[in-house]
Amino acid sequence: MRPGGNRGWLLRLVIAFSFTQGAVSMARPAVSYRALALGADERAVGVIAAAFALLPLFAAVPLGRRTDHGRCAPLLTVGALLISGGCALGATADSLSAMAAWSGVTGLGHLCFVIGGQSLVARRSAPDEQDRNFGHFTIGVSLGQFIGPMAAGALVGGDDMAAGSARALLVAGAVAAFSFTSLWRVEDRTVVKSRTEQGDRVPVHRILRTRGVPGGIFISLAVLSATDILTAYLPVVGEQQGIAPAVVGVLLGLRAAATIACRLVLTPLVRLLGRRRLLTVTCLLAALLCAGIALPVPVWGLALMLAVLGFCLGVGQPLSMTTVVQAAPAGARSTALALRLTGNRLGQVAAPAAAGLVAGVTGVGAPFVMLGVLLALSSGVSFAPRPPLSR
């Protein structure tokens, strides 16, 4: 089958990703609320959020190596299982260390699913379809990020935060299990069989020295760190400002809805501005908006800022995937995507930990200023010259 044929596989993959990402996006704020109910302070919330990315930090490259010369579907199945189990068992945790451990299991499952899904899109998409198909693939992420936080806010709401957060985690586990209904026939085994006969593996250092790959990794790291800190720390901002969990969930959902809108119009935006200019403008605007969240603004102002921020953050992930895939050596694209995800997970470990540290010292608004600086740096990376993204 030629790349790009039979679009049904992409629709099924997007639906499955919506379920798994919805579960993760429901679990992340629920974990923060449950940690607060167990007596966590801002620093502890940051550490628990970082645990989500700790196991994936070491597993990404080996999983990418395996996928370069094998099938993607098994990783999707394992990922869904780990997400479902990690969420459900996290609901039973009665200590901060247990919360961190099950958060790590959920993060490992999410990594497996994302590597499998991204590699599948890269493998089954023609070069001129990659912007569009990666954009559609990440709509699954945005749908999950839209529904998950609102569902978590509704389930957590009430006087008993510990019981509400446990309920939200159990529902998240069930939602992840629904992804199995859409994972049939997403992969063409004939194409995979021919790819297993490729030559020697490309060394990691050679991939990282390829022009375009480091920049794509850094942009992805900055954008995902912004999304992650928003998800983990907006509940803390809400607690300090007296914003109800249900309203916080709506705010996070609004951000995700704006990201979906961005990805629906991503292809014409790329044609209008070009990839490099589009990345530069959106990263710079996102930097200003992230820093602005640190200011005391009313709920309506916060909603407006998050909507524009969500639209800007919607650009970075799919275009960084295309950047990395088209810059990487042909036989190491899954490994290059895994390195991109390693960068993401490094950001997810370092950013929440740093956010917890600065929040504990200078207040909960400081992490958003930190994110603004990181996104401003990524706008400089995206403006730097890079090789053409088509071959």
C-alpha cells in the first residue's frame, strides 16, 4: 500500500488517541488535586508531575529503535493498557510516593502510545501529506485535552477532594480502555515486513547532529512544557484565587479547544506564512501570554488569554514532528521521533520540578514566567535558518 492510502487508519488512530489522551488529561489535574488532598505543597505537586515523565525519559530511544524495524501496533496496545492501569491504581494510592509511582506508570503508557502513533503516521504518510496528517493526529491530543480536564473538574468538585479525585482517576482508567475499540487494522503488515530488512542502525549522535533535528526537539520541548505546567499548576492557581475546580476544568478545556481550531486550519496557515515564520510568531506570542498568566487577572481575562495561548501552542507539536521526520535519516525516523519525545519528557521532568522550586520560593505565578522565557527561546530557535523540510 502506498503511503497516504486508506484514510480509515488515520481516523481510527485519532479516535483511539482521543481516548488515551482524554484519560491522561483527566488524570493529570486529578493527580494534582489528590496530592493536595493528601497534604502536598507546591513543591510536592511539581515532583509528582515530574514523575509522569521520569520512566519515559529512559525508555523513549529503545522503543523508537524497536519501532524503526518493527510494528507500531503492539506499542499502541501496551500503551493503552499501562495508561488504563496507572490511572485506576492511582485512585487507590494513599501516599504521595504511591501517587508518584502510578503517575510514572501512566506516563510510560502515554509514551508507548505516542511513539507508536507518531511512527505510524510517519510511515504511512507521503512527504507532502505529513503536515496535514500530523496535524490531524494531534487533533486526537487536543480532543482529549479538551474533554479530560473538564470531566476531571466536574468529578473532583465537592467538599471531599480526596474522594472526588479518586473517582476521576477511576473514570480516566475506564476511558483509556475504550481506545482498544479503535485499534484494529491501523497498520499495514506488508509494509512493515519490508521495512524490517533495512540496514544498520543510525547512531543517535548522528541523528542529533542532523540539521533541523535539535531545533525541532527544542521547540517541541518548550511547547509541551507549557501545556504540562498549565495542566498541573492552573489548579493551584485556582485554589489560591478561589476558582472552583469545575471552572479550572473549563479553562483548560477552552485552551484545548483553541488548539483543535488551530490544527484544523494548520495547512492553510503553513501555506500562508511558511513553517519557520509560523513557528516563530506563535512561540513568541505564547511566551508573552504565558508570562501574563502570572498577573492577577479576572476569570474572563484568564479565559481569553488561555484561548489565544491554546491556538498558538497548537502549531508547535505537529510542525516539530514534520521537521524532525523530514530532517532525520530515512532509516531512523522513529528513533528521531523518540529522541524528540525524550526531549519532551526531559522537559516534563525538569519543568515541573523547576516550577515547584520557584513556586515554593517566589509564588505560584513564577512558573508561568519561566515558561514565557522558555517559549521566547524557542521562537529564536524556530527563526534560525534550517534546511528545507521537503525531500
